[in-house]
Amino acid sequence: MEKHQLFSLKKTEEKQLLLIMKFFSFFLLIGIGHCLATNSYSQSKLFTMKTSQKTVKQVFQEIEKNSEYIIFYMDQIIDTNRKVNIDVKNQQVSAILDQLFLGTDNTYSINDRQITIYHKGEQPNSQQQSNKFTVTGVITDAQGESMIGVSVKVKGTTLGGISDMDGRYSISVPNKNDILIVSFLGYATEEIKINGRRNINIRLREDTKALDEVVVIGYGQQKKESVVVSMSSVKPSEIAAPTRNLTNNLAGQVSGLIAVQRSGEPGYDDAEFWIRGISTFASNSSASTPLVLVDGVPRKITDIEPDEIETFSVLKDAAATAIYGAEGANGVILVTTKRGKDEKPKITFKTEHSISSPQRLPEFVGSADYLSLYNEALNNDGEPDLFSAELIEKFRTSTDRDLYPDTDWIGELLRKNTHNHRYTLNVRGGSARSRYFVSGAYYTESGIYKGNPTEKYDTNIGLDRFNLRSNIDMDVTSTTLVSIDLAGQYLIGNYPGESSSTIFRSMLITPPYCFPAVYSDGTVATYEQERGVNMRNPYNQLMNSGYTRQWRTGIQSKVGVRQKLDFITKGLSAKVNVSYDFDATFKSIRSYNPSRYHATGRDENGNLTFIQVVSGTPDLSDLKDNGIEAQKKIYIDAAINYKRIFAEKHDVSGMLLYMQKETQLKTQPLPYRKQGLVGRFSYSYDGRYFLEGNFGYTGSEAFAKNHRFGFFPAVGLAYYLSNEPFYPGVLKNYINKIKLRASVGKTGNDTTSDRFIYRPTFSMNAGSWSQGIGSNGGTNSIGQGIIEGFPETLDIGWEIEKKQNYGFDLGLFNNKIDIVFDYFRSERSNILMQRKTTPTLSGFRVNQYANYGIVSNHGVDMSLNAHHQIGKVKLSARGTFTFARNEIKEYDELPQKYPWMERTGKRINENNLYIAERLYTKEDFIINKNSNGIESYTLRPELPQSTLGGLLGPGDIKYKDVNGDGVIDSYDKVVGVGHPNVPEIVYGFGLNIEYKGFYASVFFQGTGNCSVLLGGNTPEGWYPFAWGVDQSSYRTFALDRWTESNPSQNVLMPRLHKDNANNANNQVASTWWLRNGGFLRLKNMEFGYQLPKQFLKKFNVQAARIYVMGYNLALWDNLKYFDPEAGNANGGNVYPKNRTFTLGIDFTF
């Protein structure tokens, strides 16, 4: 008996687990080693200084500038204008101070980052203590929590101190009317008049400008005020969700990003996302997806733990993305992971436990109603009842569910709820010389399928994921930084033998009356005949099909070196990064095909009698190795950087970078290669005027020799109006920041087709050809012929996108409200496509590829953030809005007979639909009755005659004769009705409130300008009796239908027919089935409590939090039948998304 459990593994699994344990041990040793190696600041911070005839004061300034030391002294005890010579190399600060005070009566003491200067023979601070006026107090933050290490100085002197572990400070001042200057990184500096007070408690407020000063851009960082590009970012805590997949929670969180999650199946639930919409109709699925970089390397983000993320940014305009050359056309997502800090080790542990249930599932009628409705369909088609009233009543009332079943397939196969759990542990700290971040996580999730009652194997979906990460930075010298990053993910997945789409589809097309899930005596049930793949018992497809086990391993590594080159010229530096990634997926399959039976009745003893339909085997098949899918990636970049400020107003920076990458797939003999040269120049004057130019010169193997390299430049400008001297001071109280931005540029895209498409192809399957008459009088076949496939196209090349962006940033009421707005317009040309207008007489067997298509795109995106504090209550709100609309300018389509048939001028993925006017009524037909009184219908000749097939009668859909020729045919289909199935509008908004450690947050996400076609991809799962009575189902919403007793026009379903053939008229894609796919979703809601720090100190805990979270809690839409985010895959064969409730606890030590 074999049962899938995490810790009861096969030999292959044991080897994999052993490998992971080795990796974990390695990471753990790194973390412990760094924890033990963390020295005091004075031991770890080294200086190299060579000065000649500098004053003591200048030496002090140099020490404070290049370190975190604060030097305290009184002017009367030291001559700060005395000139000295210092010569030290890679030594502690004490070496400088020893040379500085050699031959004087001064000495010093060092207490962590505080240096105090005093006379020899005296105690430190004795001068300060001789002054009897001492001020004491406690420093806290806005929540009243004590703050450690806050600097307190006396204005105009170097007297000062630092707050202790409890936030207390004590300082002796020369004059009781002095002013205290209180400062701490990330908080607004306060100046406080003493006014003779001996006890002053101080509360610091966060400096939002300082906290958000530096942002990540392409290949580097910039001060936020210097950014001229269009970009947006989100805090990692805001995209954290109780799911494995990070992409599931992106929609509405970041302006400019459009994201859609179609499926909720664990392991296959990746969201699709685009930046500022879709700008190409190229056939390759990756042609419109953005570039994703993790720590500067192209990688996936689906399996990154949110707790590992430091920043998440989206680059949108050409000034931001042209630097990525051929990969920047669709925008760029930048993710940076956390790194170590110069601080004592901080250990954080978090655990989350969640319970989930499907948000929406299809509902079906029971057997008796199903059979009655089928009789109705037969009558509508002029046929008598197939099922008698007596038989229907047996299905309604019988207690023998073996012979008269009423099977609820949803209830038989699916659980009402399932669980997932997450555990994370990370260590962050370091010293001045070395810093580290080490993280480990375990996540486990189970699916919504029920388990196999025979316990032969686990039929439910199960997913276990291990995450490990180690980021280490080492200052090997004062000018050389070495970074070593290593990360890994290991996933173990368990799945049924059949795919989820097959199982859900079978639930939709299997009637409830044919057989039970399994007979009461345990016999495996099936149809009387299994005709074709559509006649299968869904229960067997889940429970009796075997299983697939999957192992996925990912390892990412990166080594980087940064070298300051100030000895050449100040501000010059260089860096080199080398990364190696490896991903592999291994699958093993064991199938199961038991004998299956159909019950025909009961014998005289009441036992079921059967016919055997399928003769199978009682055991699982031997293990089938499905092979390994593997790939390795090597990425290298090397850059020269320059940054310097001249005359305190001219900020100049530049970068020149070379990159190359190679991807080798196991299934491909030749690796994918790409290389490029990247440049950036930035200039700003006095924090008011900003200029930035970028370029990417990229080479790609996708094109022929003369078209492999492309040059993609961009320029951006910004004007900080509110920093002008003439900007009214009164106005600054209301509009404290006005920044205007504009950019233009060009980007490229090479992921538009398969590899080497410029080369000609030939086929050996041309058939045989003959020459003359053979000796037997027959034809003489002499072998296979060769024919040309795609012709040679050496002139194909890049898609080119020209982009414009115009925006502004506003800060209102001292940045309590922050608004960022952008308008964008672009045109993508040279879209690779197969020519449609190639004449048949040209001789080509297939249409050649060419850079011919053109698509324009325009829209707006904006974000708003606000915060306010009322007493001890902190409020904050945020919102994003994105609108993006494209238009096909050139599609190379053949001239259409009517303009409404053209795709040129329409949007990508537009609907092509018949226009439904109404349902036919009896007045539309000439009615005849046969001898049995059954009516037949002939459409009146004055009405447009349908060529769509099926039986027409009252209650069927009447379509508009668009061209007025009296016939309903393909010329009446209209392109561009409604909206595409990818939303043009995506928005999100949230609110947070905090009070005395308690907090609550809520976030809503929605879409607009999106259409859904009911039954779009799975008509057999949507329309009743699509494949007849034995291969169909009837959903409860279809009870809202046209009948003779209810001949209403305001119904969902037209009149019923017995199968697809008779229902052909109603099943065509038309506006009758078109619905608004927009929705508003309550995406996240969280309540939590931060335990008081004073209480936690008793247990040596820095912080602790307990919280509850809800995910996918509510949905408001116009459909109600299914999740509108499923789009046109709405027939019901999509694994549903879950509503999740989570309890979490985290501790920081």
C-alpha cells in the first residue's frame, strides 16, 4: 500500500531531500558563523587615511563622514584648529586617534559608535558633569515605543549622547536655555528648547521623505527626487498573501500593471500580467510579457517568499526600459531581495495556518429534473418524451441509488475546504566588514479533491515547497565589496493520474442519472458503454487513474564584485556580476486502469447484477519515468559607474555596462544567447532640473546576421517646480511638491517567434513520386519527395516600439497625500507576422514571415497614497488606477467585403460576434402540425433566413442581418463588439488604521472594460444537452429559460434542444452570451496586534505580532455563475480559486 506523505519517501525522494538538507545545513552554518563572527563596531570598522596638514576638526569630520561614529567634545578642552598628519591603512579608529592626540593632554574613550574626547587623568564626561544642569527624558516613536540609539546634541556645541535600550537619555548642558537637536535615521530631526526644564520626553515622527529616498532603477539606484522615469513600487508586505504564488496578489497593487489569474490549481496557478496592456499580436506567448529581474538577473518570481523581498518596482516608460534594449518593450519588473545590515543579529520567525474553500463552483440539477428537462428539449425538437413520468418519479423518490442514482459530482469529488501552512525563519545582521541575510521557508498546500478511500495512493493535489536564501556582502577592503548570493527552491507535487481540466470537464458533461460515483458494494462504476473519451466516470478519473509525482528543483547563484576607483578620479567605480541558475523538473507516473462495470438490476437476493464494460488490471502500473526537463542559465554583466557632485549643485552620473546571457535547455542542442551594451547619463542641477539619457545596444540570435543588433535610445526630463526659489512659501503648506516629467524613446522586442525562423525549412513528408511504368504494369514509386516549408527570410528583425510618457508627482500637505500620474502613448511597428496578402500564384506553400504589423497603445495610470494621524490613531490609504487601450493599425488582412469584418482599426483579442436582436416568437413562423399534433416551424420568408444550422422555432435566438442581404451568415459577424477578454482597466484601493498596537487593513481590487463570452472555450460544459442526454449536464442557472409557458425575452437560456446539431443556431458566438467581465473583489483583509515592546523585553523578544487574514473574501460582479477572472475559459473546467482565512504569528529576537 502506497500513501503519499512528505516524510515517507521513496529512494529518489530521499536523495532529493538529502540534497536539500545539505543545502540547508550549509546556509545554517553560514548564518551561525556570521552570528558568532559579529564584532563590535570599533573592532570591525577599518580606516585608510593619509592626510597632510589637516586640522583636528577636519579629521573628525572625515571620521564621521566615512563611518557611523559620533564624536563628542567641548571646545575648551581641545584645539580643533591644530594641524596634524595622519597615516593609517586598514586600521581601527583608535589608530587615527592615537596619532591625533600624540604629545597632547587629550585622550578618548570609545563606546560602540560614540567617541568622547576629554583631558588625561579625568573621567569621560567630567566636564559635562561639572555643569549641574542636567536634562533627562525618554525618546519614543509615534506609537509610544521607546527608541534606541537616538542622537541628542546641544545646538552649537559637540556635546551630546545617545538614548539607551529603554529610550532614556541624559545630557548635561552649559545653559538651561540651550536647544537640543534630536535626530535618528528615518525620522524628522527635532529642535527642542530646554527653557529650564530638567525632564523632557521627546516623540519623533517618521520622515517619509527620508524613508523613501532611494529607489531601484535599471542597473542601479537613484534618489527618489532625481528619478525622471515612469515607475511605481509596492511594499512587500502589501503583496504578501496566504498563497504559494507571488503573482496571485499583484493585480491592483501597482499602477501600470494588469494581472489576471485564470486558475487556482496549486502549482499551475500563475497569473498572466502585462505592463500598460498588450502592444503586439505576435504569435509567441511571451511576446507581450514583461521582463522580470530578481537581484538584476532574469528569473521567475512565482516561488519567491514574500519575506525575502526588499523592494518590488515596475518600470514603464522608455526612459526606464530602453536600457534593457531588446527586452524592454513590454516593461520591466524589478525585485530585490533583502541583504544584511551592520547590526546585531535579528532573528525573525513566522508561521501561518490557513483554511481555504472554493469561492465559486458550478451547481447542477438533480436526476429527476434533468430527465424532465431533456423531455422538454425533445418536445421542442418535435420528438416525444424519452423518459416516462413513472421512471422520472423513481429517480426523484427511490432509495436505491445504485439503479436510480442522483449523483452530485461536485460533492463526490471535492472537499468543502482544505489547508495550507507556512513557516519562515530568517537571520539578518552583520558588522561593518560583513553583512548577511539568511532565510529558510517551508510551505505546504493541499488541493480540494477528496482522498482515495481504498488508500492505494493519494489522489488529492499536494504541494510542498522549501525555500532557502543566503545573501552575503563582504568589504574585503575599504574600497572592495564582494557579494555572494545563493538561493534554492525545492517542490514536491502530487497530482491525480488525469489532469484537473479533464476531471472538471467530466464533472460538467456527466449526467447525474447514469450511475453513482461508485456502487454501494464497492464495484467500480461506468457507463453501459464507454463510447469515446467523453464517456468516463469523473470519480474514476480522480480516484482510479493513478497518480503523477513531480519534483522541481531551482538553484540560483550570483557573485558580484564592486570596486571603488577613486584613485583614478573621485566618484568612479566598477562592478562585475556573474550568475548561474539551474532548474529541473522530474516526473514519475503510475497509472491505474481497473475493471469497470455497469449495473443492470438486482437478483432474487437483492444483489446487484452487472455487465463488465472494461476489463482492466487490479494493480498500479510499473513506475514510468517521464524524463527530466532541465535548463541552465548563465548571466554576466560588467559596468563602469561614475557619480560626482560639482559645486554642490551639479550632480553628474554615468554608467556603461556590458551584458551577456546564455540559456541551455535539455531539449535543445544549441543554447539561446543574447548580449548587449548599455549606457546611462544623468545630470541634475540644484535639485530642480533633471536630464537622463539611456541606450541599449542589444544582439539577439533570433535574426539573421545583418539584423541581429538593435539600438534603442531614450531621454527623460524632469522639473522640480516646488524647489524653485520663487515658489511661494505659503503655497508649500498645501502643495509642497510639484514635479513634472516627460520622456520619449525606443525599445525593442525579439521574443516574437520560434528560433531561427529566418532560415528555410523543408519537409520529408511530401509523399512518393513515380517515374514511368514498372515491369508489372503498375506505377514505379521511387521514394519520398521533399518540399519547401517556410521560405528564407533574412530581412526579418526586431519589433520596435516608440514610447512617449508625460507625468507629474504631487505632494500635498507636507506629503500627507502623494499623487503620481502618467499619460502614455506608444506605437509598436515591425510586428512579426505571417503575411496574409501573399498571392497564391507566388508559389509559396506557406505564407512567409515579415515585420509588417503595427499596433498603437495609449492610456493613463496613477497612484495615490495618503497618511494622517489623529492623536494615537494612524490612518493611511492607497489606491491605483490603470487604463490601457490598444488599436491595430496594420494587420495585413485581405480586403474584407464589409468594414465591420476588418480587424484593422480594432483592438487585440476583440470579439467576432453575431448581433443577437431577440428571441423568435410564434409570429415569426409559419406553423404546421402533423398527425400527432406536433408542431413544425418554417421561418417567414420576409425575415432574414439563417444558414447557421439547427432547428429554428419560437424561443431561439434571432440575429441581426447586418449587411441587409436577407441571409444570416458569416458576413453578419461583427468584429469589435464589447471589450477584449483582457481588462483595459485595473484598479485597487485600500485603507489601514493603527491604534496602540492594534491594526486593521483592507484592500479591494477590480477590473473594467472587459467582456466575457459565456461558454467561450467549453460550450459542452455550458449549454444543456450539448452532446445528448448521456454526455451533458444541466446547471441550475439554465432553469432561467424560454418555455411555451414562459415565452419571455428576459431569460438567460433560449429554448432547449436535444443536442448540438439541433442547437447550432443558439450556440454560435453572439452578443446573447456576451457579458460584462468587470468585477470588484475584496482581496485582502487583516486584523492584528503588535505586542508592547516593554512587555516583550522580559522575554528578550524585540517584536511579536499575532494576526488573522482573509483572502479572496467577497466578489461583486454581473455574472454570478463563475469567477469572471476565468475569462472565456468559463465553461467550468478551470480549477477554482479559493477563499482563504489565515491565522499568523511572528516573532523577532
